Amino acid sequence: MTGKQVHAEFVRHWGRAGAGDGELLHPVDLATGPGGDVFVADTFNHRVQRFDAEGRFLGTWGDAGSSDGQFLGPMGIATDEHGVVVVADTGNRRIQKFDSQGRFQRAWTATEDPNGFVHGVAVASDGRVFVSDRNAHRILIFDRGGALLETWGGSGSKAGQLRFPHGVALDAAGSVLVADRDNERIQCFDRDGAPGGTWPSEPVGSEMRDPRGIAVDSSGRVYVSDFSAHRIFVLVGGAFAGSWGSEGVGRGQFAHPMGIAADAHGLIHVCDCRNNRVQTFRIG
């Protein structure tokens, strides 16, 4: 592999293909709660599963449908500082909120567009919910109750524009980072929506081809999953700081990684989508 290497220590993996407890089918995203639990958007099983930080199954909720607490192919998931779980219910074009035990709280329609495709989701400390509407090339911003506040983006490759955005993350300063898939970059916005530049700020080895998931750790390092290159990029201050992974089924290998999350204990969890598992790493 070209480019700098990051020492990513493999810690564990969990999950296998299936529909039973702890089994996964094309998991697209995950999030960590304040206590370290991991919530997985088990996309093709139309549900959310909850695990502890060591991968032990704790519970599940949801099934296929459009009623409260049901899902159609959920592709995004996030938590807030109080442990509320926010899910991008992609096939239903809506957002749903639950407590950490899976008890339904509220839902709202994210877009009326029949071609709308809600994908990534992130929650700010002030309660705002940021959602990528992939096919409309924009970010939707809602208040904590589901009222639409504003939209950012628009189709294109200029600063502040997007082409099929996927994952969304926020850093400690409140900046919003978007995996701008078809522009092969990370598009940054300040907390008010002004474009704040694009990353990486320098060439990235064999190039970031297909950014999907994005996360920020407590040190400010940004992790980006590259779906087609089967690896994870690390950015520091917008500059390429290394990568790890390759295509395969072994430890530290991936089959199209997608969602990624950093917990408060220095662990990085990755949705190894086509291997139907989650892998956990510690960065040295």
C-alpha cells in the first residue's frame, strides 16, 4: 500500500451473516453511546442492535415496516450526549429517535421527495440533527424536535457543494465534516454552514476514491472509510496521516467498510459491511 502507515492494533471483531441475535446483514453504520455501548444499523435486517464495547450482544429493536419503531433499510445512526439514539430510516425517508434501550420517542419526515435518500446522521451538543440527503446532494439540519432549520450544499464540486454525501460527523469545535463521496473528499462546514475547506489538503497515497463513513476521536483525528479501497484513512488537521486495511476476510482486512465510530476509550469501531461484522481497533 502506498502512503504512510498507521499502527492500528486489532482488538476484536464480532458478528456474522444472519438474522439472529448478534448476527448482521449488510450493516452500514454504527455509533457509540456515552457508556461505550455500540449501536449498529443492521441495514438488511431492518433493525438496530446494541452491543457492549467488547461486542457482547445486549439487545435489538425494530423490524421491517413503516410504523413507529420499524425500519426500511436504516443506513445512518448517531447518539447524543444523553444517550438518545437517532436513526436515519432510509427507506421511509424519515428520522427516528429512541432511548438507549430502544424505546421509541419520536419520528419525523426528513424529505417528501420520492427520490430522497437520508443516509448519514450526526447530533450536535445543542440538539441539532444533521442528515445527509444523498441523492439531493445536501445536508438537512433539524432542531431536536424535528423542525427543519436549513439546508446546506447543492450539487457540484465547488466549495460548499456536494455530490452524493454519505457520512456526517462533528468535531470538538462544532465544525461539520461530510464524506463527499463522488467528489472524493471531505467537505467541511463551520457550525453556521459556511464552507470551511476540503480535505485532504495534500495528495493521499493512491488517493481517497470512495469516502463513506467518517468519525472524529477525542484527539481530533478524523477517520474515513474508503468503500472501494477497503481501507481506513486517518487525517490530522486536514492532512493525510496514514491508513490501514486491505481487501479480505482476515483481521484488519475489510470487504467494503462503511460506518465508523470512535469511543471515549480510544477504540475505533468499523462496520465491515460485506463481511457482516464489526471490527474494533486501537490506534498506537
